[in-house]
Amino acid sequence: MLKLIIGSLCIITTFQTTFAQFGFEYNTETQVIKDDITQKFPWAGGMDYCQFSNIDLNFDGVNDLFVFDRTCNKILTFVQNGGPGENDFQYAPEYESDFPDNLHDWALLVDYNCDGLMDIFSYNIGGTSLYKNVGNVIDGNSFEIEVELLQTYIYDGYAYMYLSSQDIPALVDVDGDGDIDILGFGVLGTAVEYHKNLSVETYGVCDSILYETKNICWGRFREDSGSNDIELWDTLDYPCDEESLGLEFARNYGRATDHQDRHSGSTLLALDMDDSGVLDLVLGDISYKNLTLLMNTGEEVNTNSGMGSVDPAFPSSSIAVDMPIFPAGYHVDVNNDNIRDLIVSPNAKIASVNKESVWLYENEGADTEPDFQHRTENFLQSEMIDIGTGALPIFFDHNGDGLLDLLVSSQGEYNPISGGQISRISYYENTGTETEPEFTFITEDYQDLSTMGIGATLFFYPAFGDLDNDGDEDMILGEYTGYCYYLENTGGAGNPAIFNTFITLNDATGSPVFSGTYAYPNLTDLDRDGDLDLVIGRRTGKLQYLENTGSISDYAFTNTNPNLGDVNVSGEGFIEGHAIPQFIEIGGEYHLIVGSKLGFLYYYDNIEDNLTGEFNLVDMHIDYINIGTYAAPAIANLNGDDRFEMVLGNRRGGVGFFESAPISVVGIAAHDNLVDVKIYPNPTKQAVTMDLGSLTYAQLKSTSIELIDLSGRSLLRVKPNSNLVSVDLNNVAKGTYLVKITDQNSIFTEKLIVY
């Protein structure tokens, strides 16, 4: 545990420069048009493998939508603006910070304590965590941990409840008594366990959590260990036979491991399909593309009734789910009629459809006797830029009209023909003006690059620059294999670009330029000698520098520095960083922003005349922007307004749009508030002291201090009330950290080494 000690001692040590923040803010004003329709929320960032729950985000009495994309554990929030029976969602990212930032694998919302507020059940290592909603109409939704790991009464004692990270459980009132029970596949994964909540039975109210494993084979069926075949109750033996089941939990369940094989993953949706009062089940399987409906033959709850029929083509009343692989169903209201509809999305993290991966079925029946009718296969996705998995945006004036267009490369779009992935680059033409950009979708396969046979046709990432001095910009294309390719632009100056041939990019010695798998090239005149140099972001999180030792019209790239600036965005203890560099010029000096696998943006300066030295790490997470892992920034001044625009890609296959503070105040020396800050000793073994110098009491009120590890995780955040702050580091692992001190106008950062 970090111990904080605040005193009044003042000791003099070294000086550290202060810098203003970029001040990037999310921007929703820039329009995107696709198929002659202006998208409602083009910059929402994409959706791949999503889970859905209802919640009233703005306390207006209407069901809004909580989306958890397990692709990179990202929360998305959508507000329902439609009237009764209308589906009119608007992306509302301002509510995302209301939720815990450590949710992972699966997160489902349900009101467990009957207070009208939706709480969170989420997977945690070793089981399931419960977060209680302690919000209100004034402050909004707010969550605090209620139970770190759920327990259930089993084997004559309490044990942690097993719910797999790969499965989706059913959180539902199974027995109709008002409290929330849980259905989930057990450790063996072939039979469903029923964890009954005894809150009402014990306390007379539904506001508590008290689970007992009531049944180890609820529904009296078994899913085959190697397939999604269902064996119904009347053919089953131990432990689902009549004698072993009884009405209570079978205490000899431990012997079941001798009789069953493990099943690898399934999803559960429990709902009443025939208004019988007894729940039926919809199952998805990790290796299959359909949903299977099991109809319960029971007439009363808690009677160990068995499933009597199997429908492998759910919903059979409409277009059946056909979604490779591992579909999961979610019962939520999407059209504000208080009748729950059906959303289906893959529960995989990879290897499934990652475009048009959100199927909506509207319910034309009743809540407890639904009639699900297929409406769309890209619910919400159709209103945003979404190109599959791993969006990599790049600005490039394709048509030579002086306006920067937007290219968005896909790391890998699911290919239904091969079952694998393919990379393509979507082209959005800038159809706006010099002062107001607007992007119109043109094609999803720019220049037919996916059909040209380049490398493994995976993970294209282009850089553009005039390498032959003919007035148009050529292309260097990085690819998954780690090689780069040169594509000459034969379109001519002022004309639309034409790239129809390619060659492997060689260095000055004639050897192929190679950086290891995944290559993210950038062309910048880094040494300011008049020609374009090549910097390649690498999978390792480092940058490779190849100086152009040729001429302005005849490039020759020479391997100069395999670790440019000692940049490393992999984070402490990680072997992958996926560095995507963007050099920007401010006041005649280069600055560097680097995207990372962790999703944060790293900011470096001290680049000019320092190409063999160490760049200065100013910030490890600019403005705390993180819209998903594998952050891929494209930065430019699109409209000449003294501000940078940034389109930021991420693993989910979409992009966000951001605008910076005025360039004139970015990266220059800021106010003098923090000029005499001192940190000592450094390196240190047991403790560090931060002397805030001459800050007044009023200035201290606007100052904050953070200790951050190299994965971007904040280990300590404090508001000082004195000019001297000491931190005990006895329980901090050896390594490199960042101390970050900010006030309203300036930022101080310094590396801290703990040994």
C-alpha cells in the first residue's frame, strides 16, 4: 500500500520544464455521409463483440442502452431519444465515466436490490463481482463494489461461485420471488447450475445477496462436450437423472468429474417464450453459428422440470441467427415500448464476424410471449464508421483538391468465404470546405489494394509523401509480415492518386526493409535536409529510424537508429506496444505523439537535433484519452483554425474525432506555477518526496499529483494540501514510473526509477 506523508520541509534539487496539455476534446460536429445518409454518431469508435443491458442513464424514466464490447473491455452508452415504440438512440460518451473502469470479459446490468437502479455483475478473476449502484437523479449513476467475489452455499459450506470468463450467464429471477438468481454452466461446462438467491426467503425483501446452489443440472439437459448437441432430460444419467437430482442440491456432485468431459464455452439467455411462468433457455456455443431454443415442460417454478424440445434455428419465427461464431442473445428494450427485444452479437474476442455483428430482432409480441422479427444486422453500427477489427486512420489528399481525405485501414475484417481475415482500406473523401471538413464514404477497398497480392493481405498501414519529386505523393505500405512496399503514384500533380503497382521496399544496401511483424511507417523530414525520412512503428512499442541518404527525387533509406529516441510504449512488463507514430510541428519544432496497444497516447519532445539521443517523455496518456486498445492516431490541421484535429482508431474497428486546444499554447512553456517543483531522491528505493516549491494555498487547490506505471495505470492520485508530499514506495515493484503534477494551466512530468 502506498503511504502518503505531507509536511512542510523544503529541499532544493533539479529543475524540470513544464508544458501545456494538448487539450484534445471529443468532437461530434464533423459529419460523415454514407450511402447518401448522414451518420448519427460516426465517431463512436466501432463495435465488435458486444453485450447489452438497459439502464436509465439520464434519469428521465426511459430505458437507455449500456454496451460492453469485450474486444477491449470498452463501455459505450447510448441515450434513447425516441418516443414510445421508437428506436432513436444517440451516442452519449459523457456517461461512460460513471461506470467502473476495471470491468472485463463480461458485464451485465440488473437491479439486484429492487431500488430501481441497475447494478453491475461482472466477471472477475476467480468468479464474479457485484457493483452496487449508489447514484441518484442529481448526481447520476455511480457504482461501488458490493461483493468482490460472489459465494454460494455448496458442499455443506460456502465457496466462490464459478462463472466462466468465456460464458455469458443468465441473471434472472428464476423462481419468481422477486430477487435475482443466477444460471450458469458449471466447471465442467455441460450442465447448467442454478444458484438460488435466498434474500426474500431469509429477510422478506429482495435487497440482499445470499446464494445457494439449488441444482446442478437445471433444466435436466446436457450439452455435448464436443458439440452443441443437446441431450434431453429423459435420456440422461448421473448427475441429471431423477434419483440424483431431487429437489435440493446433490451433495455427491463432486464425483461428477469422473463422468463428464469439459465443454469449452456457452452463452445463456433465460426468458419465458410461452407465458408459462417457467423460464426457457436460448443457448449459444463457442464453435457454432446458431442459437438453440430449449422449451421448458414445467408448469411451476423450482420443480426440476426438464426441457422438452429443442429448436436449433432460433428464432424460427423470423430469420434464424447465423453468425460465425459463438453468438449470444440479450433481452433488452430498444424501441421504448417496455417490451424487451432481442439483440444478438458474437461472444468471441477473435475469429468471428466483426462487421455487421449486432443483429436486432424487434419483439412484435408480448414480453413473456415474444415474437422476435429480424430488423438489421448492424444495429448502431450503421450509424458509425466501423470497418471490422482494428481501425487505422490516415489523412491523405487523394484527389488533389487541397483537402485532406480520410483513409481507414482495417487490421482484419472477417472474410465469410475463407473464415479468416482480410485487410482493406476504406476511403472517405473530404467533401467539405477549407474551414469545415465533411467526409463522404466512397469505397471500402481503396485502390483495390486487397486484391493486389501484397504480403499476406493483412494489416495494411500506409504512409504518404513525394519520394520521386514529381509533385504527387507516393505510398509506403506497411503490412503484417513486417515488410514495407513502395507504390508509386502515377496520377500526377493535382490529379487523383493512382497506385496500381508495388515493389518490396529495400534499404540503401538493397536489403528489404524489415521491422518484425506489423509495420507502421511514417514519412517525415526528420533531419530537415529536404528529403523524407522513414520512421517505422514496431510491434515491440519502439521506433525504427531509416534516414533518407538519397536525394529529393531518388530515395535511399539507411538503417540509422533501431530505437529512435528510446521511445517505448509497450508499458512495464509487456512485450508488445504497437507504436504508431505521428510527428507534428509546433513553432518550428517537431513533437511526437505515439499510439499504443494499451490504448493511451504518449507525447514526446526534445526531438530537434537529437535523433541519436533520448526524447523527453512529456506525458504517457494525453488528456486520459483511451477509446480502446491499439490506439492509432492521425493528426492534422484540417481547417486552418490554429487547432489540431485527431482521428483516433482502436481495436473495435471504429474511430473517434478530437480537436485540440489552440496550437499556439500547446507544447510551449506554460505558467510559472510549477517551475520550481523538485522530486528527490531519484532513483529511489523506499520513498520519494515531491516539493511543490512556491505554490500558494489557492494554487494548491487546483493541483493534483499522480504516480503512473508504464502501462498507464494510475497508482496514486492526490490533491496536496501542503507544498511537501512524500510517498512510501516499499510496496512498489522495481521499475520506471512517471510522476505527473498538474494544475489548471501547466504540467510537470519526470521519470522516477525505483530500484
